[in-house]
Amino acid sequence: MAIIRRVKSGRERDFERELLAFAQRSLVESGTRGVLLIYPPSSSGSNEYGILRTFDGESDRRAFYQSPLYCEWLTAIEPLVDGQPKYRELHGLEAWFRNPPSGDPPMWKMAIATYLGVVPVVMFLALTLGRLLQNWNFVLNNIVFNAFVVALLTWVAMPLITRALHDWLNPKYERTNI
């Protein structure tokens, strides 16, 4: 889940303090897998902050956004923000190219990053799983092989690649991990 908050001018430090404290407290909530905070660079003049959260499942996500902790945080930051939050669900590989304040990286950069993930994953699987599946029916072989490709891209390769290429993919924004 990606959330964008617009902070009132002059209230950025107060918001950042509240955001960091909330992010740290929120990590102990059941079903919460992680949080990524995206601060606008001081030289950008932007006052939009990105908050990216991952959960174990849909029910965990719903429970978190209805929790007393989240509701208390919304109340605490109300005097610091302009307008309502913008929520966006991210799915599949799209979630690895997330940068809410500036939008997605250019398509050509996403294609190169994806290629850098696909090549080693396919080569690795061809040398390992491919040998086990070589005598299988063509259709079944491809279904199983490609399921492994997608799983490894989603949970192994793309998190590593987008982290390593973050500054190249999103040169305008700094990243802070909690």
C-alpha cells in the first residue's frame, strides 16, 4: 500500500518526527511486514511524503488501517497536513517500481531493471529446475517453470535489483528505511 501525505509548509520537521515514531511503533502490529518512508529532498521544494507498507495479507492490511494505532496517528498529524491521504494499492512487479511522490520511473529504466532480474533467474532455473522438467509435457513444463520465474522475480530478484538501482531509477528522491 502506498500513501502520499502533503505536509503544511513549515510543519515538515514536526511531521517527520511523528512519522518516524509512528513507523517504528507500527512494525510490531500483527501482519505488518515492513514500512518504507520516502522523504522529499530539501532542495526539491516538495512537501509530499510517501509511505509504503507491506502486509502478510489483505485482512492484515484492513485491520492495520482500522487499528487504534493508525487512527491515533491520523489524529496526531491532522494539524500538520493538507488534505486527505492518497492511497494506492500496489500489486505484483509494479510494487518494486514504487515512488509515489515522483511517479514511476521511465518505462525504459523499468525494462532494463526487469531484464537484469529475468536473465539470472531464467539461467539459474534452466540449469536447475529445467533439468528436472525436461521430460515433462511442453505445456506443463512451461507452466511450472514460469511460475518459479515469477516467484523468484517477485520475492528475490526484484527487491534486490530495485534496492541496488534505487538512485538510478528514482534520482530525485531520497529513501529512508525503517
